[in-house]
Amino acid sequence: MEAALEFESRTLSHMSTSDRVAASREAKQLILSINEIYKKTQDSSLMDLMKRLTEKKRKIEKRLKGNPLN
């Protein structure tokens, strides 16, 4: 929980590509570990935390993939 909250409070600006990849992998690992706890407890605060981490992970991955040219 503490690691997830620390990850959530981190800033995403001025990250290199390798930092973004590492952050995305860390977010995935945090989400999966929280999900295992959530399966046992069904605590709604854990679900909210997973949703916030997922949103942050999506922003990181969107930046990694870049915008397609139309």
C-alpha cells in the first residue's frame, strides 16, 4: 500500500523513455499485487487505488506509444 501511494504521488515530467518503461512495469506489478489482496478482502478502497494507478499507467503508456500521424 505504501509503495502504491508513493508511486501515485511521483511526478511524471522529465522522464526518459527507459524511466517510463520502468514506471509502467512497476505500476503493473503494484496493480497485480493489490488485486490479489482485493480478491480476498473485497475492500472498495483497494479498488479505488487500483483504478488510480491504472489511470496513471495508461498516461505513461500513451506517452510511450506516441501520437499517430494522420
